[in-house]
Amino acid sequence: MSGNIDVSLLKKEMQNELDHLLRWWSTHMVDQQHGGFYGRMDHNNQLYPFADKAIIMHSRILWSFAAAAKLTDELSYRAMADHAYTFIEAHFIDRKYGGVYWMLDFQGKLGNDRKQIYAQAFTIYALAEYYQLTALPEALEQALALFEKIEQYSFDPIQGGYFEAFGRRWESIADLRLSSKDANEAKTMNTHLHILEAYTTLYRASQNQQVGMALKRLIRCFMERFVDEKTGHLILFFDEKWEAKSKVISYGHDIEASWLIIEAMALFDATEWQSSVKDWALALAKVTAGEGLDEEGGLNNEQEADGEIDTDKHWWPQAEAVIGFWNAWELSGEATFQHLAVDIWQYIQLDIKDEKGGEWIWGRRKNGSLLLQEDKAGPWKAPYHNGRMCIEMIRRLSEQLD
């Protein structure tokens, strides 16, 4: 413990927040008629029961409830994890060509059949976590099958790294974008980051040596390819030959990567590059703290290509910053990082939590106004970033108190 931070109180706050978040999802978003979870709820808590259902949302829900159940032994969390797994296994898996579909309609019928590698990775992440909770062999088998598809079709054996997206039959497609705001480029930092977390969890669950080899290769790829030497920030988009195609800085991804790479590295004993990985992670945390924070205590969204700062405070960078700065304190012993984590947690409680409607809002502008056009729950908003913040902090704080 450092300074006046009450570690026991902070742990209790994280436990309460995790329970509030997951009970909100259990109460508001479960589709008992058609299975899975409703596809959308807007900022005003208006439910859209006929909205399409996304694999990203469902896999994130599965991971969140499985991880929480494993941490707490709470039976209601296990029941929600089972509910999410059943729907994914029955509807999102492509039995003919392998992989998972991008989108279903509200009844669970096929909508968009593209094979986004980002989605394959999130499903691996969820299934591997679910396997660690349940020891269900089918869950691990499916996770490993998805791993094999990524390695077969997405891995670039010539230039290294992973290609972004494919059609249902794993054929090349023209539009590779994850969303309309993304650049249409062959390789992205974001997809590689989520392959990293997926392979980390899959290797922990399976001890499969092929997964371990791929994970080591991916750690090295991050260290060699993704940091802009001039700015110290992650580069977001590349062509197939690793030529940088973006100057946008994402503060949330910077701090998220800084702790995910440490989590991955920790699975390998006495590797020759542990020290350099720690240096890499700390450098990202330091540049995020130095450039991404503002006087409000929250983490800004992005720096645009023209250098202008997008000062909106989205929910997920705040959650990742709590873990990332706490992790930086654990690596460095620099108390400033620990206090930054607590400061951002306080900002979340005051300005991001929706005390009346439950869950967290999408975010606020610098002037304090809400981002009303964004959803409370949907394809890009599930109890993953904020739930994982609670889970990670409970685990780390428990270790500190032991």
C-alpha cells in the first residue's frame, strides 16, 4: 500500500461495482424468448428487442460472466455464462466452414456471415475462460478450432502478423473494416491486441504448445512493429507489408496494451525478453499518463491525425486506465501510477456510472454533456471493459492484501 490509499476499501468498491454491473445485465438484457441477449439498449434505457445480435457483444458477455463466476463462485454468474455459451454454440458457430459469424438477427438466424478475425479472437477469449470455469471439453475444443482457423487463414507467413477479415468461406474480401470509423487496411493494432488476449487465455487454459509459440511470436510482433518511435504511441493501421497508414493516437489502446502484454509474458518463465517487455509496457503507460490525461482526471479519447485532441471521455479507456496504471505501479513501484488509477476510478464513479439507470454511460464531452447518441448496451458495449476492470483489480488487490 502506498500513500493514503485504502486497499481494503478499494477492493470492496470493486466487488460492489462488479455485482452491480452483472446484475444489471442479468436483469435487463437477457432474451428469454429467442435466446442469448438483446442486441441493443439506448442511452435512455430504451430496449430494442428486435435489434440484431452481435458475436462481439455475446462473446464479451460470456467472458465477463465466466471470469466473474470463476473469481467469486457466484452461481447466478455461472448461470448467465451458461446462457451465453449455449446461444453462441447453437447459433454463431459456422458448422460448414468453421469460425463464427459476425451478426445474427434477433431470432438467432444468420445475418452477416463475414469472418472478422477480431470476432474469432473474442470468441476464443470467451470460450477459453468458460472452459476454465466449467472444464467442459467442447468449449476448449471449439476455442482451439478457432485458433487453427486464424493460424491457417489469417497469419501472414511472409511478413508476419495477422490479416484483418475474410468472407464466410475464408476468401479475400475488399472491405476489411471492423467498423465504419476504421481505415480499410490489411493489418490493425486493435485486432492483434485482441488476438494477444485471446491466445493468452487459451494458452493458460490448454497449455497447447502451438498456442504458446504463436503467443510468443505475437508478443515480439507488438514490440517490433506497433510502437511509433517518434511519438511513443501505438500505430493503429498498416498495409500488408507493415507500412504505417495512420497517425491517430488511441490513448485507451495504449494503456490497455501496456498491461495485456505483461499478462501474456507472465505465462513464460524466465524468458530472455522479460525485462524488455516490462520496459515497453512502462513506456506506454508513461506516455499515456503524460499526454492522455486532462485536468478533469479522465483519459481523453484520441489525438487525431492533425494533432487535435478528442477530449471526449469514453467509458472503456477509463476502465483500461485503472488497470493499466495500477499495473504500471506494480512494475515500477512509482506511487504516481497507483494514485492515477485511483483518481480515474473516482472520475468513473462521479461522471461515468449511471446511478439512476444502471451500468455506465458511453461517455461525456469535456464540457460535461453526455454522448446521448451512443448506446447503454449494444454490439460495442458489453460488461467487458468495466467488468474486467473490477475482476482484475479485485485479483490484484487481494494479492496485495495477502
